[in-house]
Amino acid sequence: MKKTLQFGALAGAAALVLAGCASAAPPASAPADSAAQTAPDGPRVAVGYEGGVLVLGGEDYENLGEFASEDFIRLNSAGDGRHVMVTTSKGFQLLDVQKPELTELVVPAAAAGHVVSHAGKTVLYDDATSDTTIFDSAELAKTGDALPKAEVVPGVTAHHGVSVELEDGTLLTTVGDESGRTGIRVLDEDRTEIASNDECPGVHGEGTAKDEVVVFGCENGALVVKDGEIAKLTSPDEYGRMGNAYVSESSPLVVMDYKDDPDAEGYLLRNITLIDTEANTLEKVALPDGVEYTYRGVGRGPDDEAVLIGTDGQLHSIDPATGEITGSLPVVDPWEGPAEWQDPHPSVKVAGSLAYVTDPADSELVVVDLETDEIVHTVALDHVPNEIAVVG
């Protein structure tokens, strides 16, 4: 049975804790109410840096406000056209990028994890409990002084996981425990299990492609969920880990990252995976020499192409059917992989026809028009950028 909770009081209590922290370290700057009312139209870019988050907007991506936070935060669009979820030690804190304002509203989580938006739902996952919290995205966009009601689906055993809800209310959620992650469960709209698969060691990440076909990465392949049925696709290597899916909901072709050496040091990757969800095929493709990337470095463009920021400093367009690089544009200086996955290094987010590339070495944000293959803005930042999220 579904369990619906009103987060108002609970979020308020958590917010008081955060407010207390904020009073000791106030925002570096925050727009006055009058400035918020005249904030320019257009997309908003949230940029996380050590100790805070800033919001850029307008035609020239001016700094609309900076807000103090923890030393390391993660940023994910809430999918409601208004908010970014800021992952902190207290849970998922709502950043209103339209005002902008780092609100005091928090969805409490002991270990806040993945954020997935699909089919008008915003889905949050708590790794400490494996609970899944589901908001109606349209209601989330109307948020005032309290969070709207949410459905909470209790977890079975805690693990680093992810959930996604489909248009008909079906919920796909991962399975695992402290010893490891093993697969997924499929729950109907009443949250009764209707299918499962335990052939996905190290299951991580998800992506929804055309016709609501969902893929999950495994350490030896991927799971493809189509019309309630689960198919396992096997890696060409004994260890062939896929942990992140880069998808377009208008394309059946999925691009995933790929690691074939469990003992490899560092976080740079040299291969990608191409999955055809209509043919149920999986192919490993090697990138050209000198082109490596990390999990932050791939997105999907306006023509469903893959967009990858390589260690050669170039933004590469890749055909998701063949893996062929069809175009390259120098956008940052060549770079080396991070010592730790949390460390700042170039990343890319795509919104519409624009790709946003962080350049930590020069403290800049580079904006590329993917239709004209031109750099249209280079935005100087007062901080070293780490995570980014784009709304609008």
C-alpha cells in the first residue's frame, strides 16, 4: 500500500538545524527582495563550490546570488522548472533558482543519494534506509513555506541505490545490502512486487530512454526494463562495469560509461558503452588515444548525440549508434583526472541546444551552442566550480 507523508513539520525541524549553521556562516551574497523580483528571464545555472553554491542567469549569465553551504555538495535539477536539490549531510535542501534563494526546506535523509525526475515525478533516494520519497513535480514547483505531500516507499535493506517511477505508477528500485548490490525490483502502483532480477552485481545508476525503457548498469553488463520485463545484457569483458546512463527520452539508444579493469587507479575512463534498447544489444567502443573522461563528462545533445568533455580539452560529439566522433571543439585546456572523485574537474550539462562545461583550472563556465558548434559565452567565476545543475 502507498504511504503518503506531509513533510511540513519534519522539514521545518531539519531546516532549523540548517538555519543555525547558516547563521554562523552567512551567504557570501544574496539578492534583495527587489532584485529577486527583477531577476532576468532565461535558464539558471547552479554552480557548487567549496563552501557554497551560486546561481547564474540572464543572457550574460550574471551572478544572481551566492549562498553558503557545506564544503562538498551535490547538485541535481528537481525537474520542476524551479528548484535544484542540494545534497548535504542533513538531506536534500531546496535551492530556488528562480528567486534565487537557498531555502530552509529540507527533505531529511541520513545519506541523501540519487535524484531522478521523470514523468512528472521527482524521486529521492536515502542510502541509509533505502527509502524512496516521491513528489509530484508540479506540486513541488508551487512550494511555499512547507514541502508538499510525498509518497514514501520504505526500503528493504539499506544500500547505495536509486529509484524511478514510470507514467503508470510502476516503481523500479534497486536491491542490495551492506555486502553489495545485486539487482532491481519492479513494484506496481500499489507497491506490490511484480518482477525482480538479481543478476546485476554492483547495480548503479539508471536512465530512461524512448518509450520508457529503463536501463541500469551492472559490473558485468546492464539490465533493460521494457514493458515490465527485465532483460540482462552481458559485457564483452568478465568485468565490464557500467555505472552511469546518459539517455534521451526521444531515442532508444543509450550511452553508458565503461570500466574494464577493476584494479585500475584513478577515475578516468577510456571506453563507452552503446546500448540499443530496441534490439537489446550492447557494444563496447574505445575512444581515440588521448581522449579520456569521467562520470561527470557526458550528456546528450539536441539531436540525441552524445556530448563528451575529454581530457584533451575538447567537447566531442559522438554518434550514439556507432560511437564515432563526428565533431570536436576545443573548450578548455587539457586536464588530468581527479585524485578523488569529489575533486573539481571538467564536467558537462546539456539543456536544450546549449552545453555548459565547467573549467576548474581557470574558474570559468564555458557555454557552447551545439547547433552552431561555437562557444557563445565564457563566464568568469569567483570560485572554483565543482558540481553544476541547469534549470530551464
